[in-house]
Amino acid sequence: MPGREADVRIRDAGDRIDPSGNGTWEGRELGRRATLVQFSSAFCQPCRATRRVLAEVAAIVPGVSHMEIDAEAELDLVRELDILKTPTVLVLDAEGRTVLRATGQPRKADVIAALGRAV
């Protein structure tokens, strides 16, 4: 339903995505200051809108990157990180620590505010 706010749940997170080698994880470059990791699935309508919002934020905030992960293709990672629904967004700091986790479609202002905790 257009214009309807999604049920977004945000919580602190203590888990860690450990970048392998020189700042990459699964062949993707982590942001210099922060990374927005989005778990999506093929038929998830809110995932498309979330992708747009996160890509816009990554484009305007220096040192922030957006990484989208297909939850269906990465089931081991989904289980390891306890991803229960899509979209789920993890906000990683520069060292790859998850500082925030949100489920549901976020608003741009909320994503920018969440980045304040990571940088």
C-alpha cells in the first residue's frame, strides 16, 4: 500500500561480520566508515524500496557502502546471523561490527540517524 509506513524494528546488535583479508567480505568491499548490509529475497516488495533508500544514503554519505545479500542463496549466513525476515538491514562500523539491526522497510532519515552510531 503506497504511503504506508512499514513496521520497522531496530535493535542494538553485538554480532560481528568478520571481513576476510584486506577489508573485503565475500568479494565485496566494506565501506571506509560504515556498510549497510541488506538481506533480501526475490519476491519481497519492501526489499526493492529498501534497496533504493540504502543506495541513496550510501551515495550521499561519504565512506558508506551498500551491500545486498540474497537471503535464499546465502542460507548459512542467514542462519549464522539469525536473519528471520526480509528485508533485514545490518549497519556495520568500519571494522565490520554490527552496531544496529533493523527489520522492515526503513525511512531514509532513520538510516542516516543509524549511521551516526556506526561512524
